[in-house]
Amino acid sequence: MAMALRCFRHLPSLLYRSSFTTIRGLPQAPAGCPALLLDGCRQCVHQMLLTRQLATKKAKGKGQSQARVNISAALVEDIINLEETNEDMQAVVEALKEDFSRNLSVRTSPGALDHIIVMTKDGKFPLNQLGQISQKSPQLIIVNMTNFPESTAAATKAIRESGMNLNPEVDGTIIRVAIPKVTREHRESLAKLAKQSTNKSKEALRKVRSKSINQVKKFKNKVSEDTIWLLEKQIQQMADSAAAEMDKLLAAKTKELLG
């Protein structure tokens, strides 16, 4: 017991020299440490140093700018495809761009109605596959449902619930869509829709991030804790970058809509 206590009294000095361990290996056990305790002593120090290094890494960035991680995708391809993860995140950003361009404009155009999804008894279809969309005048869009008259009611509902502030009227198989006046209230309504679309896209982004991190965690018993931590950090950085791009898109669209 006395010999063991003497061994552990030297731990503080061993830890103090931890900066040399990565080059020189772990310090030797104190002189007189029994052979039985030698491996245990080294193992204990190693575990304590590893814990300290990980804690230091994770503590960085709390109140400070975090150093970026850039792991070679080829080195971790057996764990996760980082390029595919990045592509999935960028696809969410591109979908938001397309939504802004197609559906959120101060001036409603016939093209804005093309991809409104209509729920029919036969499934979901874009409006332009069910009806002929044309602009009768600067203030009126016509949707001719002659080819699919049974879907007229469903198309009318889809237009009304599209979030574009439209109030269609039905005349037989003709749907008349009055274009709203460009009022301040209308602009603010569109800006709110842009914010909602961005929030939905960020939720989709979080799902991509969570899926990727869960994939990495499956290998926690096969690779080092440092590798898992670095991969999680890089995935989070990729998600943060995509979210920042979404925020810029929202800011630009809001400025455009509010005028």
C-alpha cells in the first residue's frame, strides 16, 4: 500500500510533463514502483491525459472562435461519405433558393402557379399538369381545367392554400385567380412566408446533420474517440455553413419583398 501511494504521489509531476508525452511517450513510473503497479500506473496516466486533451479540445470555442476542422474525405470514407453529406446539405439550400424564386414574388405570374401541388384521388400532381395556366390580364390569371374537370375543386383548394395570398373563384371548369394588389400588407405577408420556408429548410438541414452524426457514432467502438469527435465537428461546421447561407438568402429575399 505504501509503495502504491508513493507511486501516485508522482502523478501531478507526470501530468505536468504531459506536453512531452506525444513525442517521448509516457513518463516512466517512479523508481521503486513495483512491477505489478507499473502497467497500471502508465495506463492511469494515459487515460487521464487523454481525458484532459479531449476536454481541452471541446472547451475551445466556448466564448472563442473555433478552429475549423478539415478532414480528408478519403481518409474516413469507410466511416462516412463527407462529400455526399455536403451535397445533401447543399441540396436543401438549393431547394430554398428555388422556392424563393418560384413562389415568393411581389408580382404573381402564371409561372408561380405551375408547381402548386394538387391532391387528387389518383395522387399528387403539379397544377400545370392538370390545367392550362394563362394570364388574361395584368390583374387576372386563368386556369382551364377542361382536360381534368373532376380535379377542379382540388385545384381550387390547392391554389387557395398555397400561401400566396390568392383567392380563386370557380366558373365551371375555369378557375379565375385575381392577382393581389401590391400593398404593404401583402409584402409583409410574403416576407413571413419566406421566414417560414427558411425555418422548414433548416429543419430539413438538421435532419441531414443528425443522420450523418448517427452514422459516425456507429463506429465509436472501431475508431478513436478523437476521430469521432473531429468528424462530428466537421459535420456541424458544414451544417452551420449551410444555415448561414440560408440566412443570407432570407435577408436578401426579405429586403426584396419589403422594398
